[in-house]
Amino acid sequence: MMLLLRRFLVEKAWYFIELPKFRKIKPDMNNQLEQWLLFIDDYDRRLIKMAETKNKTLKEARKEMNYLIGDEEVRRLVELREKWDYGRKMDIRYAKKEGKGRAKSRENRNSEENA
């Protein structure tokens, strides 16, 4: 667990962006990172619309977000699906760990019997 946590923290690039400071600068509309920051901040609708004209993926993300936000039942279903996916991944991880443990104990028993 600690190795996994360490790998997550060390092997990633971390960026801390202070949105109030970002709002004070004039964003470069050709820079994809700044386009996405405008989208995340959701502060200036005019700039967001400009970013969406330059970045089709951003425009699709806005459509998807509006769809998900607009319908409470869809949001609930998405949340349930995410919980199910997470639970399934955890079940698989546990089963693999459990299987490895059983295989090791079987190997130990076999080596003791053959000795």
C-alpha cells in the first residue's frame, strides 16, 4: 500500500493553479491548458465560448457536463455506475491477492511434502 501511494505521489507531475491569479491574466486562447483552466474555472462565459470554438474536445465536454448536470436521474445512474466499477476493481484486486496467497501456501505444502 505504501509503495503504491509513494509511486502515485512521486511519479506524477503535480501542478497547483491558483484560479484567482489565473483570472487576472489574459489567457492565451491557443494554449490548451489555459483553455481547460477556463472551462474548469467557469468564471467568464465569453472566454469559455471562445475556448470552445478553438477546442472541439472542450466543447464536447461542455455538452456532456450540461447533460449530466441537467438530469438528476442520469447523475444518479452515473454515480451508481462509478461505484459499481470501483467495487468490481476492488473485488478483482482482492481475488488476485487471495489467489496468490493460496498459490504460495500450496507451493510451501508441496515443497514440505517433497522434502
